[in-house]
Amino acid sequence: MSHTPTRDEALDLFKAYNKSDSLYRHGLAVEAVMKHFANKYNEDEEKWGIIGLVHDLDYEMFPDEHCVKTEAILKEADWPEEYIRAVISHGWEICTDVQPVETMEKVLYACDELTGLVTTAVLVRPDKSIHTLSVKSVKKRWKDKRFAAKVDRGIISKGADMLGMEIPELIEETIKGMQNVAVELGLDGIKE
């Protein structure tokens, strides 16, 4: 019988496999966006957040086994199958064949790459603040394929389609979610 992990357990597990500050901030960003969407859909914020936090659990130590190693780690830690499936579904058609089916899985799939684009869009702003970032600004950056070149816009588009959302709405909701942890992400603006 699996047990429901707490956020503290999830964070401890994440930190056991990851030392990179940027990967930690990415986990926090995706966690915040997942919680934001859980709230929007009247779902379990804690659960959605935990899944967002650990989604790249294995990426630093096992990049060539991304998602596969996470599945093994989470099974070993006795996590619920629903959590494991959600986490590995974000690698659909990249490193797993687990297709996002549940709304929670679709949100993770759609927002994972997008948080990277939003973060980069904030960091090139003079004020370095996510609180002043507009959807229009991100859309402009979206069109420039050299900007945040590693961000797979095709995955974001596919995720938006799965959710039945337009890209601008997905961007707006992602920004709102990330604004909740702006300080932790270092995206709360330049301090004088």
C-alpha cells in the first residue's frame, strides 16, 4: 500500500538527487504553476504541486534516463501510481510513451517548457520582474526561435491543445502561477 507523500518528503527527495540551483528553481516554478491550475480546476493543490516539484527528479543525475529513473525512484519510495504516472507523462514522445490523459498530466506537460520561456523573458527585462511581464511580451519572444532556443514550443502548443486552451491564456495562467513564488525564483525585480 503506497502512502501519500508530503511536500517536505517530496522536497527532501528532490534535493537528494539535485544540487543545481537552476533545476531547483525550475521545480519551484512548475510546482507553483501546477498549484495555480489545481486551484483553477478545483483540484488538490498539494498533490498537483508535489508532482510539479519532483517532475525533473532524475534530470541532473540521470539525464539519459530521464523519467525512467524517476519512475524507479518513486516506486522505491512507495509513491502512489497516480503520482508516478503524472510525473513520467511529461516526457511523452520525448523519453516515455506515457501519454498525458488526466487534466493534471496535461497541465504538467503544457507548463513545463513554458516556465522556462517565461523565466528567460523576465531575465531579459530591465526590471527583472515577473510582476510587470505581459502575455504580449512573452508572445513576442515566442516567435523568435533563437530566444530561449532550448524551449520546445511544439510541446507547449500540443499541451495547450490537450487542455483546450489558447496559447495566450496558457501563458497568462503560467505567469500568474509563477508570480506566487517570484521571490523564491529570483524574478521579483531588481532591488535598489
